[in-house]
Amino acid sequence: MTNLVRAIAGTAAIVMLAGLTACGGASGRSADGELRVAITVGPLGGWDPVGWTWDGYTVLEEAAYDSLLQSGTEGYVPGLAESWGWEGPLKFNLSVRPNVKFADGAELDADVVKANIERFQSSSNRFAPRLASITGIETDGDLGVSFTLDTPQPDLERLLSQAPGLMVSPAAIADPSILVGAPAGIGPYTLDASQSTTDVRYAFQKNPDYWNADTVGFESLVIDIQADRQASFNALQAGQLDLVWGVAENVETAIASDLTVNELPGVPLLLAVLDSAGTTNPALGDLRVRQAMNFAIDREAIASSVLPGRPTSVPYSSQTEAYDSRLEGVYGFDPDKARSLLAAAGYADGLALTLTATPDLADVASAVAAYFAEVGIELGIETLPLQEYVNALVAGNLPMILGRATSQSAAVDIQATTFPDGGRNPFANSIDRVVELWEQAVAQEAVQRQQSFQNITRIVQEQAWFVPVEEETFYYFSSPAIAGIYAPPGYIMPSLRLMQPAG
């Protein structure tokens, strides 16, 4: 099977290289004080943070808005909240930074923070369930805010450093249509609408009134939306861009071209059986079929010959408390076991399934299909452009997908994937005892919490809602003139706030 995968992928094994810069012929960037970045997808539904996730376009979010807390290289640092802390496991207090104004002139205060968080809570955004434990928000004077919770939420600081912590102006809260065409926040940059084209290019200028303007490293910022990573890489080589999300095939070329190769921790790449109840295809509702799919694939071969990464059969990120290395041996490569399970489920003569993926994962999908074919599963592959894929996924129209499971934390990942109202559970399925164990876990101290999360992972793995393939290695290629390329926990793109001119 390894040779079969190699033939499908059409690539040789890639040498893993981290943080390397080589001598060569890249033209570099001009010293014009402008940072130029390419990302694969633009902001969903305009500039309203309530409609946003926190993954492939965080540079846009961080450009246009500031968050209550900021995620740095060594934990959380002050943002629009000057200070914060827990007063017991069910009360969280923060102090709003004084004398901060929105771009429209409105002043940030405790009431505005309260209104923003309550707006997130009442939305259909995937973050709303994560904020559901907040049952009361009280203000103390102009700057004090207190959150009362009915269930501990150990990830509240992280949530307030991401989309829920992005503050929009009171006018935008009253009339969200303001956010369709432009942001209405407090950010290090302001959008230059005259130089921007929706879903194509966004141009920004440094905000001289930003409360922390001295830390903003660039006078201007241009963000191109380019789904074609090869096109982005070509533009980087030509000196037209400074940072792009790379592909492994270009690592050696990047080094030879005097570019910096930044290897960052990736996220789980997995096949997700979203319709695990079998409403669209009864076979998906059979545990034996889902387990057979897990035994059918050679993860080692895919990770070494198709897409670089660390092979894994655990559905949650190794960077979170939910990961348990002891579970790696549960689903090995065992085609005979897969065939036996399919026969026991009544599919000895085979069955047909459909998998949806984005074009950049077509090689992995083809490799999975080849392995499935060997055990009697005919896998039809549908590829959708990223935006269409996201729309169909959110609408609950995709029974089985191949995708990247961006990780926030154990508590958030489990809630999003297994709770009936979870943002990554569009078919609203549930697993007995998971909610109970989750509620137990979030109230525990770290050691006990980790064990409870790992118990949940064991249950989810046994139920085979997912067919994990690997933790993909992420590459970002950049001009050597750019420093501070770092992705904090919960990010899959480097943080804009940490980027600075080199030297």
C-alpha cells in the first residue's frame, strides 16, 4: 500500500526543516514600512466578529480589532482589559483600560464590554456555547466588569483573547448592518476601503490613535486573499508578499530562495463522520463501519509520503489535555480487521460512501480512498472551494468530511465536537456520558481534569466519530526581513501583533 500511496500523491518524502534561512536569490521586501500577507479565506459575512471563527484569517481580525486579552509567547497579556483574575472558580473580574476610544469616537467602558459579551452569548456563533456558563455580567463603575458562572470555564481567558473578546462600537451593536462593509472597533490598523476589494484584498493603515501604537511595527498592511498557495509562494519569491501559508513541496525551494521557513505546530487532520447517526447513509450509523474505516488506513505511509505530519489515531490535538498517547495503538493499520468488521455489519460485498474535502487535501482524500477500496469501501470524493465547503459544513449538508480540526483547548474542542449544540457537530449528535464527564472535568483541578478529558477522548475514539490521519506540519514562508513569526496556542496563523521588521 505504501507504493500505492506514493503513486497517488506523486511526491517523495519531504525533509522536515524548522526555522531555517538559507542564502539564495530572493529579492526580499522593500523597506517601505509595509507588511504584505496572503491568507486563504477572507472574513466570513463582513466585519462582524460574531460571525467569525478563529483560524485562517486571524491576521485580519487582529488588524481591525483589539481583544480584551492578548495571547503572547508566554501566556496572556493585557489588551483592552488592563487587568483580570479569578475570584474563585465561578467569578471572573476584569478592569477595562481607561481612555480608549473606538474609531467612531465612542468610548470603551464596562457597559460596552458587557453588551459585546451578551451579544456573543445570544448569537448562533460557534463560540456561544462556550460562553453559556456565564449567567451574569455586572459592571462596577465605568471600568469594572464581573462575570458570574454556573459551571467553571477554564478557558475563559483564551476565549476573551479571541473572537468573543473583540469589541465593536455601541453603534455597531445597535445596528450590526454597519459591520457589513467595514469594521467598527479599536485596532492597531484602520481599513483603507478605497484600496480594498472584498474577498480579494484588504489594505490597512497604522492607527495613530491606537492605545499601544508604539508596538505596531508597520505603517501599512496589505492582506491578499489567495486560496492557491502556490500562487502565494510565487508572489513571495518575487518580493510581492512577505508572509504566506506554505506547502511542504516548496520547503527546499524556499530555502534556496533566501526565504525563512517557519515550521509551526499543526492541527489534527482527520476524516469526520458528522452524520454518525446514519440519517443520510445507514452505514455511517454503524459503529463497526466507522471502526473499519479507522483500521483501513496506513497513517504512517500517508504522513511520510503524502502530507508531512505526525501519524495519529487520537481525535484531539496533542497540545491539549484531551490527548492521551496510550490511545495511539487503538487503531493500527489492519485491513483484515477492517474487512471483518464490514462483513459483521452486513457489508461483506462492499459499500459506497461520499467524502467532501477542499482541493488542497485532494491528495490525502485520494490516498484514503485507495486504502478504503482495498477493504471494500468505494469512496466518492467531492471537492469544494474553501468558502463553499465552509458554507455547506455550517449548514449541515456534509455527512462526512476530510478537514483540519483547529484546536482551541480540551474543554472547547470536546464541547464543539460532541455537544448537540457544538459548533463542529452540525448533525447535533451526542454520546452518552460525555456531557456529564465534561461538566465534571471543567470543575476539577488540573491533574484530575486532564484524566477526565482523556476519559472522554477514549469514549469518542471508541465510538469512531472520527478517522484521525495525522497532526499536519504547518509551514509559513516569510521574507527574512520579517521577525516575530509565532502562532500562540489556539492559532493556526502567526499572530499579527507579534510581527515586527527584522533587526
